[in-house]
Amino acid sequence: MAKQNWQVVSKKDFLGQGDWSREYYEGLLVVNHGEQGYDLGVELEGEQVLKVDRASADEIEDRVQYWGARLEDIRKEYGVRDNRTAEFYGG
């Protein structure tokens, strides 16, 4: 994973930058910028988003799958507690 372009931004700023947004997987946000493509971000704690990638319309499906498979690892690295896991184990 190339981290050099990753940027932590507020969720409000991330979602407010595009024409529309969608949460493909719990914690993976995608914002459409029309002709400029799509931004992909991983939801962190405290209303923050880690902006991880930009994709064209032709690339977006592959990128969503790529980042969806890495969500858990990224969120752990940034100290995000997975509430679903905690609830399952009584945490």
C-alpha cells in the first residue's frame, strides 16, 4: 500500500467535495467528482476520513474491491476500534 498520498481530512470536507458520495462497504467512502474521477476514503474515528486513492470511472470497481479488502488492516493501523467485533466478544 503506497501511503505517500494518504491524507486525513474531516468527514465533512471529504463528503462535501463531490457531486455525490456512497459507502460501498462499512467504512469505505467514495465521492464522485464528475470528470475528475472518484476519491476513496477509509472512515476513521472522530469524524475523520483517510483519503487513500483516486480512481477513474473505468477503475472504480476494481479500486473499491481493492480497498474494501484492506479496510480492517488500515483501520487497525490508525487505531479504529471495530465496534462489531467488540460487541460480538462482549467488549
